[in-house]
Amino acid sequence: MERLTNDEMAVIRAGEIEVENFDLKDGEKILAYFTRLPLIGGFPYKIIIVEAPDGTIRSGFRQWDTEYNFSQWTGGIYNLDRLRIITEEKIVSETDIALLKEQLLKLEQTALPESIRNEKAIVLDGSEWKLGILLANKNIEYTWRVPTDAIALFVPIIELILEQYSDRIR
């Protein structure tokens, strides 16, 4: 039986869950990820960088096509089982792998901030951003709407992740 609702927030939560839901193969580990969850409209997405047990590094992309779904559901009844999720995978280039490893090594040798969320900023709308990185000695995860200046530490990795699907991100 399909899950139907008239609660738009339930649809948004379901879309966010779908965007986050990657199926990893046995032994794979996520090295880094970047997520954008817009608060109003927009196209939520997540990009991951994954390493397989054989050392192959690939990227994965999931985006909820909100424009398509909300244009189909004009009567105010939403089907949580029929969200249109755009997916793609590709092998990361040798150049990007070298850059990724260089940046991960640099972060392992740096004192990292506990948070990059600017607590003094007030955001009425916009997006929530998430960054996760697997380092040899720790896993780090950050969430923010407005970042502090410490985000500069992560810009090279964020740009590398976004570059994988720059043609897909709306």
C-alpha cells in the first residue's frame, strides 16, 4: 500500500531521507560527503565519495526532483512512495583522487574546529549544509546554515565533491 499524505513537511522529510539513502556495496566506505537541504523549495542533493575494498574511488549523486513532484501533485495529496530521485555514479579521476588524498592528509595534521556553524547568524530561509569526512584518526561531520571562517579549511574538498556533478546541481 502506498503512503499518501497532505502534509507538505512530511513530503520534505521523506525527500531528505531518500536523498541521504545510498546503497553501498560490501566493504565500501564513504570518504567524504556533501549535502544541501534547502528549507524552501529547491532541489535537495547529496554527493558522496566512496572507496571500494580494491582501492577504486567513485562518486555517487542523489537529488530529489522537487519541481517534477510538486508539479504532478497539484491536488495537495502527496505520494511518499513516488518521489522522483535522480541518481548517478562515476569513477573519480586520478587527478581528483590525488587532490582528495592530499587534502585528507592535510586535515589529519590540522587541529579541526568542533563546529563551523555561525551561531550568531539568523537565517529565515536558505539551505542547511552538511559535510562529512572520514580521516584516518577520526570522523568529522559538520552542519551549518551560515558557516564560520573555519570553513576555509574544507573548501578544497567541498569544491572537489561539487565538481563531480557540477552539471547536475541546480
